[in-house]
Amino acid sequence: MQLTGKTEAENNLKKRIDSMNGCIPNDDLKWNQNKINVIWKKCEEFYEDYGVQVDPRLLLAIIVEEGTGSFNTSSDNKAGDGGNGPEANFEVDCEKAVDLLGGKIIAYVTFHGAFSKARAEAYDNRRAGIKDYDDILHYLNWETPRLSFISKTFISGVYADDNSWNSGVRKIYSEFAYDDAAAKYTEYVKGLEKDTFEKNARKEGIQVTTDVEFKESKNGRDSQRKLNNEYTIIGVIPDKY
């Protein structure tokens, strides 16, 4: 995608990037075409390594939703609400973001069925915050299992504490791609080879288990990380496996 492009999606991207940049005081965190190109390159490299396409337009949607110019992957530079804050090193920020998202996407190939089943049960029980559908953005948002190719671990964690973060990302993703982009990307991931998770874990020497319990948890938080009495679906990995 080009900031000087003429398609509707590219016009939407430019408007979003310009608006975000106008709110970022640190010039190093502002976005330009070079950073967009790097995102494309990182996603291509991930595909070459693991056979899974991380959609770069999804990463751009996340950057806009975060609003800081960073994927907010720094555990050292905490945000005001106590969560991870902006990572000043762009290369490191990108690597961490692609690792986190890519590792969750790969895990979703195996766990989407159990995740959806737990979501449906929570919805039937009328749990606040649980919708009548789920897609991969819920899985990316909430506390769910992922591979980390950086740390060579299998862990469960969130991308964002705000349990409704996925809603904002979903809207922006469609602006940058096409209507129902999240739903269509979800179908792509669900259609990947069933051994994608185990194969990539084995390739990287990561010990994993498919014995993960998915269940409702009243751990929802708002955008300020304050508990809001809403539920999410979490994936609990056993301590020993």
C-alpha cells in the first residue's frame, strides 16, 4: 500500500496515518512509507519461514488502533495505565509484533474450534462482553495460547488488556482491505494445514501441548485497564505437559 496511492483503501490509510501522526509528539514514532514497506517485508519473511501469511494490513490497523506510532511492545517503557508502552526501536517493535501476532495466528489453526465452543457457551449464558460470533481478532485480543519464536516458548497472553480492542481493529482493517476482512482472514487461517501449529513448533524446538482448557473469565478491562465486569475467553495451558 502506498500513502500516495489512489485506491479507496490507500486514501483511508493516508487519512488514518496523517491523523495519528498529528497526535504523536515524538518524530521517531511517526509513520511514513518506509515503515509501511518494512511491515510488508517482515510479513513476507514470516511467510517464508513458517508458511503462514500475516496480513500486513492487519498490522497497519493495529498501529492505528494503538495510536502511539508503536505496537506498544515495550515491557520496559510502561504506558501510563501500567501496560506495555511504545517501543522506540522500530525494528525491535516490528519483530515483537509479528512474533506475537504470528504466533497466535499459528496457534489459532489448532485451537479455533475449542475457542469458539467456549465463546458460544459463554454467550448462551449471557455473559457481558461476549458477542454472538467470534473471529481471529478476539483470539488475538484475549488471553490465548501462542508460540513465541523469539523466546522459543508456548505461552498464553493478551495483545491488549482492553477486551473490546478487537472492535476498533476490525473496523480499521476493513477500511484498509475490504468489507468483512477479519471474517475472511479468519477463514484463511482456519483453512491452513491442520499440522501447521505442531510442525512449526517442532521446527523451532518448542515444546507444546494441545491439552488447553478454554473457558470464560470475568477479566474484561476498558481502554484504561480498569475492570469493567465483562468477560473474555481465555486459554489455560497446563503447568506440566
